[in-house]
Amino acid sequence: MAGVAAGEQPFPPGDYGVVVVGSGPGGLQTAYCLARLGIDYAAISADDAPGGMFARMPIFERLISPTKPSAPFDRTSRDYQRYDHNSLLADEEGARGLVPEFMDRSFDVPSRAEMHMALQAFAERAPVRVRYGCRWESTRREDDGMLVLGTSDGEYRCRAAVFAIGVTEPWKPKVPGFDMAPHYAETRPPREYEGRRVTIIGKRNSGFEIANGLLPWAREVVMLSPRPVNTSSIALLPIRTRYLQPYDEYARGLGGAYVLDAAIERVDRAGEAFRVVAQGTTKPGPLSIEADDVIIATGFRTPLLDLPELGVATVSDGRIPALTPFFESISAPGVYFAGNASGGAAGLLKVERAGQSTSVNGFRYNARLLAQRIAERHFDVPRERAAIEPGRIVSFLLDELTHSPELWVQRGYLARVVSFGDGPRDEGYEPLTYFVDATGPDAVAAAVELAPDASIAPVLYVRRGGNITEHQLAPHPLHVYETDDYRAELEHALSALVRIAV
Amino acid sequence: MAASEETVSVLGRLALFADLSLPALESVAHTLDEVAFPPESRVLRRDLSGAAFYVIRDGEANVSIDGRPLATLARGDFFGEIAVLTGQPPGADVIATTLLRCFTLPGPEVEPFLIQHPTVMYRMLQDEARRLRIANTWQG
């Protein structure tokens, strides 16, 4: 094992409160948060160093989420998190906002290597201890409900397990001939595609990334998948920052790049080359494309091992675990997911799929919520519920709606909650679905959501006598909600609750 | 994102998508998202704005108002479309009674989806007509 002497390894096999599997950003953030709450845990990883998939991917190096090295706020401040969608969260100033420190500033989107260095720095400075080179291999539940994780180092017994294992296992649909072609994860160095005709199956992030990366080398790049590129929405997607060049070239008729909508029937050998046989979808009709190389960029699945046998339900044909709003399996109690795999929580499906749970910016907040939930449910560690002066409630919520990175990044997923059951209390953040479906004391949840007209605006959910009322606020062009108009609107929406509190 | 041959064959067996060609089914499989809910969880929420469109892949759910069940939904049934089409919040809750797996489409994507797949729109219209007839029969 590189760099770690066996004697220095923490967390030997044994009994722990919680076991966290994985040392990518999701695992590091969860382990960090559990440690801060004083929960007895072990963190294990099959890798030999922190960083997770950022040690290898994305292949063409550039991430898709921004970090702005220059911002109106200090890098250790809470406000800065909205300008930095890649750094992990820490209470210690020295471990906050680390990604910009490693950026060469050629773009405001970090490279894979820059992100990887920042994650390693986080693990050192926070610090987060992990048992590296310890591979999770099996899972079972004992009669008393405890979970047992079999690993390459021995067995770990725990009340709750958090799998921060990414969505990292290459996945190919079962189409005849796809077995002959490499997956995105097996793409060769770009110079090896010089002068070749490359067909890429898939038009999502990884497909566009490969296509863009090969444009300077390949003779021809064809992108194929059944679903059309939605040109009106793609301008708002993260991939447009770097990866839309193939689409641009095709739309302008430049030649050499083709972005087609077709269902692939099979891939045949054609001498040294391949023939991709497909049926057009947006424009029906047969297609036959010759290619020297075919790359299958159809995405990844969560490497669940034997978790389905333990009862973990999935969506998307077994690729993603189906989760509760608090990231617990909907069907296997005590089995939690963090990191990219936390995207299987449905959230309040309104105008959009809520939140950014499949990228670092969103799942760093999920991890904090998850650690708090585990502490509460499995270890009777109550969350902090600070009392709020009734006269301060409106200012508190307006401050949240203007500044909270949780609300702005986990848009539509997380809400800041103030309850009125035993005097006004700050309940912290809760998943919005949990708030609107739970029975509980009178309370208000403040959220930020996408409106049908694509503007971003605050929404208040007021629970009174068990009934929820929704109050949509008009969007402010500069997203500043600490004004007299909004104050009056909130006072009106909360009048009944606050009057009782006073 | 749902997109395997398994999803395509599941979709092809649902009445709503029965008229689509295989390439069109693949395109639909790539367009729909999939979510799952444990028993007793709320999927559609009465009086909350901005619903999505749901088609049941597996499992069952109740349509209910104030906890009073009005109808049972099962594989192939769909809901949320009235709220999307009228722009009004749903008039009832939909609550999972078993583990429930649904294909979903966010509200704003429903109109372009139906226009792109007119046979799906026609099947949906037939279903709405049946429901209207049942509702009228009850009233009469």
C-alpha cells in the first residue's frame, strides 16, 4: 500500500457506531461531520489515498462546477460557498475553501488534478483519518439488526453504515456489439485517436467531454444517442462551460462533427473498423456509421455489491439506490448513502429535480445533514435547537434567503426551519419533502426554488394546525431579500405564528 | 436516468406508450427519470404548486383527499398530468401503499414531450375521457 505503513492504519476491524465506506469527497465530508458530532465511527477505503474518482476522472481533466478564486467574500466565510462549488465544509478556518488555493486560474472551473490536490489537503488539514487499502467486500445483517461489513482487513460491526462509494462502476446497456467497444472510463490518451473516425455512444456529460477532447485529434467525431440535445435547456447545464463545441460545430455545418439522435441496434465488425447500425429517433430512418473506434459513454452505476440482497431498492435498472429524504435506503434501515450516490433521494419534484445532490456542491450539505440525522436517530444525540427571539424571526429568515449556501445550492431540496412548538426555535436545515409531509408543531420552512418562468425565488411553507400553506415571494433581480418590502411580506405570512409566539 | 433495454421493454408494455416504435421508446426511456418511494409516503401533494407527471412502473398508490382514499393506482397508471395541464396545484394527494417506482417528467417538459409523441397524448386523452365518463356516471 503506497505511503501508509501498516502500523499507522486507524480503525482496525471491530465494533463501531457507524462505518463510512469511501474516501472521495462524500466519504471525507461524512466522516468529518460524524467526528465533529462525537459519533464513534470507522472510515474505510479500498483506495490508497483520498480523492475518490477525482484521482482518475474526468478523463479530459476539466470539472463542470465553478470555483471563483476572487469573490466579494473571504474564502473562509459562509457566503463564499456560493462562489465555490467544489470545496468541502469545515469548522476549522484552515480547512475551508481549499479548492481555489490549488487553481492555476486558467478557468474558474478547476481541473481534475486541482480538485484532487484540494481533497488531499482537506484530508490532511481537517484532518480526516481513513483506513486505506481496506476493501469492503460483503454485507449482512445480524438478528439484532446490526450490520456487518466484511472487508479485506476483517469484519466491521455497526448500527449504521454510510456508503460513499460514488456512481463509479462503468455501465453499458446490453446492445449487441457494445462488449467489443471500450467504456468512457477506458478511453485512451487523445493522441492515439489521431486521424481516426470515432463514434461516441451517449450525449450526456461524459459523451460530450470525450467528444470535445477528441476534436483536435480525431478525423471525425460522431455522437449518437436516442434522446435529442435540448438546445433551450442545455445553455443552462454545467456541461456547456467546456463541452459543447461538438454540438456547435455540427449545428454550423462545419464538418467532422456530427450529433445525431438514434437508437443503436448493434455494433458490427467491418474489417479493422466497426459499423454502428442505428435507427433515427427525432428524424426516423436507418443509419449506418463506420468508425475506427467506438466509445460507450452511457454512464455509470453505484457499485452496490451485495446490498440489493440486503434489501436495498434501486431505480434506473439497479444503477442508483432509492433513498429517503435523509439519504437512508427506502427499504433497508440503517443503510445510508453519501456523495454522488445521494442523488437517489426524490426530493420535492416541482419545476425541476430538486438540489445538486450528485455533485460536491450539493452533497457536501447532504453529508452534514446525514451525520446529524444518524447522531439523532441511532445515538440519541439531539440536534442543537437554538431559541430565537420572536422579534428576530423575520430578519433571521431574510438573512437565510439572501445568504444561505444550503438554500441556494440545494435549491428546492433543503429548507431552513423555525418551529413554534416550545417558543420559536431554529431547527436548522431539513429536507423540504420531510417538512411538508411530517406532522409536527406549527413551523415555517424557508426555501429557494426554481419558478416555472426559470427565475429563482424564495418560497415559504407555513405549517399551522397541521396544514401547510405555500407563500411564493417575487424574485429579486440581485437576489437580495433583506429589504423592507420582503420584510413586510414575511411579517404578513408569519403573522399568525409570530403573534402566538409573542 | 433510466435507459436500459429493461426500461425500454417495461415502457413498451405500458398502455400509455404502447403505440411507440422501438427507437421512439428508447428516446422516451432516455427522457424519463425514475424515482422510488417507500410505502405510506406522499408522492403528489394536494394544494402544493408545481407538480410533475408520474407513470407507475411498479407498485400501488392511493389517490386520497384528507386521508380518504378515492381510487387505487397501479402499474401503467399515471397521475400529476391534470395539475401540469391546468397549471393548478393537485386537488388530491397520491400516497404510496407499497414500495412504488415511477417514471417522472418535470412539469415544464410535459408539453414538448406530448407534442413530440402524439400517440402518447392520444392515449392520455382516452384515459381522461374514461375518467370523465366515470365521474359523470357517479354524479348522475
